[in-house]
Amino acid sequence: MIRRKQTVRLFPKDITGDLVKDRQEVIINWRAGQMVLDEPSFNGGKDMGPDPFTTVLSGLIGCTLTTLRMYIKRKEWDITDIHCSINMLQEAEPFKTSIFRTITFGQPVTDEQKERLLWVAKNCPVAKLLQGEIVIDTHLSDDKAAPAGTGNYPPLDATSTQTPDNHTSQL
């Protein structure tokens, strides 16, 4: 389990994005490839990929399911079929976003297992990120190769087990 006792940078290389000329499409570059984000047609896009809100919610689904899978595997429970549905509601005044997440299992799960799995889901790393304090530090630069922010964040901890593929805590 990775415990963060100090500030750490999660990715050795910044995640980057480029807007496709004259479109709402964005090409996102991440450690092992690319993906396309786009707006739906009613927002001026061509729906060539998920929109930014869908991407955030998809990240929560992915984190929820993989964290549950790790926990179930460690407990050696026979739970193989897990499904997660998510949606959200945004209120204008005061600005508030509520995310609704439902997890279902394709086989019987005891009340004790349900209680523990609910706790694990509520504490998956992306859920903790979304529920915690988030500071977005935005800078403008003339240099496309400039690092995210000011670049004054700590280096990756060379002594930890933290790697680009292992930055989530395991419950």
C-alpha cells in the first residue's frame, strides 16, 4: 500500500492535450498512447470521443471497479460480475455537483461483504480525489514543451514503489 506522507507527483510525464484545428476535438496524450475527447453535436462537436464530464465519470467508474477487483481478489471472494453506473446532477445556485454511483453484483453478496465493498468503493483513489480539496494552478506559456504548472513540484520518489502504473493506493 502506498501511503503519502508528503506531496508527490503522480506521473513522471505530464498528460498533454492539443485542440484539433477548427473543431471541439482534443487529442490527449498520456503515458502509453492517445485518446480523443470531443463535445456532443449539441455543443458544437462531432461526438468522436467522450466529452470531458464523461471522462471524469469514466475515471471514477474505472477506479471503483479496479479497486473493488483488487480487494475481492485479496479476500479470495467468489465475486466475478461487477457493474457500475454513474450520473451527475449540477445545481446552479449555489454551484454544487452531486455524483450518483450504483454498483451491482451478478451473484449473491452477503450483507457483511456489501458493507465492506461499499466502504472500499467510497474510498477508491479517484473518489477520494474528487471529494478532497483540489487546487488547479494554471499558467500561460509561450513554450509548448513547458511542464505543467511552474514545474516546482517534487520529483517522483525514487525510493517508493510508486510507478506510473502503480499510483493508486490499494485498500
